[in-house]
Amino acid sequence: MILGILSDTHGFFHPALPEAFAGVDLILHAGDVGSPEVLERLEALAPVHAVYGNIDGPELRRRLPVDLWLTLEGLRIWMTHIGGRPGRWAPGIAARLRQERPDVFICGHSHILRIERVPSLGGMLYLNPGAAGREGFHRVKTCVRLHLADGRARQAEVVHLDEIPEASAP
């Protein structure tokens, strides 16, 4: 199974996303979607699961949860928008991670791409896909393709959206 993971689109659907997510089985959006149209365009590529972020308005907050739990390929996945990072978790996140013990924790918010194993949490995979939108301080727009098989996250491919040749963002 291949997951397409992105965050912080802030209402912008990058023209390279169809190619970046070609062949994915499921798309996960870790919040700050920005507009329902972004979800609709992603849904044309593959089934989508998303959480709302701090910039998302009432319409998206009614439609999306703040936290999402999935079990895929035998892996427990927890996704939320504001999670912090290993060693600097957002308030309440460290306790929930210790109690709930997901295999994969996905969050956004920081606009900083970061993927790492967390030994203190049983080798949990921490994944922040960076930001795929135009808003924010980031200079490189990114998303991730995560390969799952046999109860393991096997490979994480970072996609630099502006480097896909057909992607000439307006």
C-alpha cells in the first residue's frame, strides 16, 4: 500500500500533486487544508482522509476531525495537525503517544519536513510532510509517498513538488 501524505496546502492545489500521487492507494492530509476544493481535487486522485488545522474555517471543521486514527497494513496510524516534533511535542501529545502507542504519527503545522524513528516510543515513525502550499516561510513545497507492507512502513519518498517538470505553479 502506498500513502500520499501532505499538509499545509492553505487552499492551494499544487499542479504537480496528480503526478506526485499517481498510483497511491490513499491520501492523508494533515491539516491546514484551506478550502474544500483542495479536498475535492485530491479525492479525484485517490480516497482522502484529512484532519483540520488551525487555519481551517467552520466548514472544514464540521467536515473533518481534529484527530484521525487508522489501521492500515497492520499499522496503527495517528494523524493530527499540531503535534510538535520529537523532543518538543505540542502540549498533551507526548502523554497521548505514550498511552496510545501508534506505529506512525503524522502531523503538520510547522511547514518543516521531518521523518524519523523515535526510539523512546518503541521505534514509532514520526512524519511531518512539510508544506505543499504557498503560504508560510517554507521555500520548498513537499509531500511524501509512504510505502507500507507486512506491518511495516518500508520506505518514505520525499517529493519536491516544484521539481516535477510539468509543475509550473502559478
